[in-house]
Amino acid sequence: MPAPEGLCLAASAGLLGGLSLGYLFGRRQKKETESKDDLRPVRRRMEQQNPSSADDDRRFVPVRRHSADFDRPMRAMPIPRQISGGRPPPTQGIIKYTDMDGEESEIGRVYGLGGYSQSSRVLLCLVGLPARGKSYISKMLIRYLRWSGFPVKAFNAGNVRRSGGGAGANAKFFEDDEEATKVRECIADDCMAEALSWLQEHTAVCVAIFDATNTTIKRRKRILEKCEKTAGITPVFVESICDAEDVLERNYNLKLGNDDYKGMDPAVARADFLDRVKAYEKRYETIMDDEADGEISYIKLFNVGQKVVMTHCAGYLVSHIGFFLSNIHINPRCIWLTRHAESEDQLQGMLGSHRGQLTKNGKLYCRELSQFLKKCRREMGEAGPDESSEILVLMGTAPVHYSTLQRMIKGGADESAVESGDSSPSSPRAIASRCRVGRKNTKEFSAMSSSLLNELDAGVCNGLSYDNVRVNHPELWAERERDKLHFRYPNGESYQDVVGRLRPCASDAGRLKYLSS
């Protein structure tokens, strides 16, 4: 069945492997007839504040460009030496000092945003009955935290049991039998010991996910005691509570495909799994505020995001985990990632995209993309009245992004309308105004724009080609080739900077469920 909702991230280059680079460099002249005498008070004030600047050849001279200049490629500009750039300190970098004898010594450490904490290592302990979405939550957290730059690893107690020869265990293994209980607790302890050992190997912020039921106060108390013996490890519990019948039914069917029920009759496997759930329900104790003398840190999820409760969730990383979990859901939807249409600047190999003029191939791409999304919209609408067929376009604020959207909405039919607004700095407002005229077409592609989705800012290299940077600025080029992820353009960004600013967009994409028409 087609997905009930579509998200098209247009020009979200920070989420793709190849990012084109762009930011508008220069200033527009407010008044073309402004006299040079208007700058004299500014120079006098600067010379009074810094007398040495009067003799400095690099005096304050604003960049002046007419609006028509935006239609022409920018000339290559020299890169001032005083502007910092190159590779910034790594997320977990050591600061070294070299003395006059050439000997190096460590004098400090630099952390990225959220990379430093007095309780830097987090043991995230999942809590809940079987088939309540714990492993699903674990996988989502792993993707998000890895993308955010934090080391993370999951430790699943069920996998430890199966790898140790316990695959195919029936429901009796999970009952309150004394011998079976000892075996289960031993498996849980082994799994937790692996997680704690992995955390101890790291000295900076990291997350170990302990994926087990952890449904009793006794088990959670033992976890807290283990963490207290190791400095710098913070235990946080994430409990998933689910009573939605449709969700549970879907989860039960998924559980029948694991190694415990391989080759078993589906009806027999389902009955055995339900008996397992009942055995856990008899001893299930939900997390309460008075555990650990009222100091327990936990996040409770009801029906996978329907309701979220957080207690004692302090710190950069833990609060971000809570924010992410409060926005997740299990509603199926489809997300398409696409670059903006090919532009003239891009064809010329320029870093950055100052204009919105599209190439012939770019216009053809918009038409094909429009037809593809309309086809998907029809299929989603035909799936039934309960299925949402809205398509939302998330895009940046650069002129090329608006040109791409306009071409998608127009379907490539109105050539003159597109050409009139491509290169004007005010084209976003003009294009948005024209898009609102055709209400039927506009409904096809609702759009949201944010500067967070703009392409990487190449700073003073905007308007230059890669060949120009390689030939005329070999030191800068060598620094970029050495570490493309962390290399930061002078007065610009690095790819790691782009990842940081795209973090809210990733949470927003996960939050969206239904869209109004």
C-alpha cells in the first residue's frame, strides 16, 4: 500500500553525499546615487578608535554592487590572509604545544558542541514488555546519534541469549521459574557488562543502549548500582508503554519472524509469543518517581510518541535524546531526497549559487520531478480515504531553490514566467506570489523554506571554481583534501557545521505525520 504521506527535501544538500556550495557574497547598493562623502564620518570614527588604521592600506571600503550585477558571474577575489579558515579543531581534538626544542606536549582538549560533560557517558536502558517498540526506538536513536556525531552502540539481551545457544526458547523460559530466572538475570548481566565495558573504552561523550525488558525495580536497582561503581557513567531509562491494539498487532506479526520462531507454524508461534508477554506482565513494574530515592532519570513514551514524560533529564545529550524521542512516531510515510535543479552557476563550476537561472537540463529535471511526485500523489489518494496524500517540500531560501519549486509547480509549461524572476534578488517573494495564484497547482506541492537547508557556505571562496582554488590557493586546497569533513572555508562553513545546523530539520522530518491541505 502506498505511503500516506510524502516529504520531498528539495536542495537539502547537507543530507546528501555531494553538497554544492553556496552563499551570496557581496552587498547591494541601497542608493545608486549615494555620494562618497557619506563614508568620511565612518572613516573618521574608525581612525579615532584605532589611529593605526589611518596608515593601513586596508581601509574600510564597503562592497558596492548594483542589483544588475547579480546577473553576472562574480570575479575571482583574493583571499585575505587575516581571515581564518582551514581545518578547525576536531570534535574530540587534543591541543598540543611545540617548544623551541621541537618537543610536543598536550596542554588541553577541544570538544564539539555537546561533546563535553562531567557525566559524559550515557547508559540508555530500555524498559518495556516484549513487542512494545524498544528495538525500533533503539535503531532510530542509533541513526540520529551517529549522524549527530556521537559514538553509539546497542547491546541486545535477546541477541546475547540466542548467540549463547538459547535461540528457540519457548514461553516457559520466561516464566517465574527460579532456575529460568537465574539464567535470564545472568544473560542480562552479561549484556550490561558488555555495554559498560564499551563505555569505559571512551573518554568523551558516547551512548550505550542496553536493549532488554528491565521491567522490575530489582533489575533497575542493580543497573544503578553498577553505574555508581564507574565514574562518569549516567544511567537513563527509556520506558515504552503501548496499549494501541493496531500497533501491538503489527508488532506481534514482526516478532514471528525472529530466530526464536524460525520455521515454526505462524499460529503456534503467535500463541507462544503471547504466553511470553503474559509471563512478563505478571512481574511488570513501571518506573515510578520514588525509585533511587527520587533521583532516577527516565523518559516514558506512550504509544510511541502519543505522550512523553521526562524526569531528571538534564544535560545537552540527554535533553537532545528526550527531544528526539518526543517527536518520533510510527506512521508510515515516504521521504524523497533530491538536489535542486541544475543552475548556470553550477554548470560553470562555481562554488555557491548566487542566481536562480536554471539550465535546460535543470528545467527538464523539474518537469520530470513534478510528474513523478504527482503520480505518487495520485497513488496515495487512490489508497483510500484514510490515507493522506499530502506532499510537503522542504527547501532552502536561495534563489535556485525557489526557481526549482516554481518549475515544479508550473510543470515546465510557462517559460516566460520563470525567466522573469530567476536572477532577481527579490525572486523568492515574486515566485511565492505567483505560486499562490493557481490554488490547484499550489495544493500539489505545499512548501516550507528555511535557511537551515541552504547549501554549504564557502565563505570568501564563493564565486570561485574548484580549479581556481586549487591553482591560486594551493595551501587552502591541500587543507581541504586532507579532511573534507572538518575543513572550514575562510569566513564559511565545514560539512560538520552543516550537519550541526541540519539537526533541527532531521527532528522536524521525523515529527511530521499529517499535513493540512
